[in-house]
Amino acid sequence: MALYQSSQFLTVWTDAEFDRLHHPRTPAPHSGIYRCAGCGFEIATPEGQLLPPIHAHPHRLGTQEVWQMIVYADHRLK
């Protein structure tokens, strides 16, 4: 589970991008934190970098290995 200390640096944002599932070894569409939907393992990945391959982390047998963005790192100037 992603944790944070200061809520002033985070904004709640509802967008379909958070619901999309991404297959292993596909480019991350956005910079952020991605969570394995099968086991909960989390990684930080820059936009365009390949998401980890299948079996790149300990995984329960029979669970789905797909990645879901849970935190979007917005690099636009505010």
C-alpha cells in the first residue's frame, strides 16, 4: 500500500486511467506507482519504461499478473 506523510502534496483525482490494467513488459503510460493486481507488490515507474515482466517478483500461484496505476506523478508545473 502506498503511504504518504503530508496530504498537501496529494490530490484526489477520479479518472479512468486508475482503472486500466496493464500487462507485464508494456510501457507505463504515466509516471507513478503501479500495483500488481494479483499480489499487491508496488513499484515506481517513469512514463515509457517497461513494467516488470511476469515472475519478476514473488507471486502467488494462480493470481493475475497485471499492473494498475495507483498514484500518478504529475510533472506539469502548477
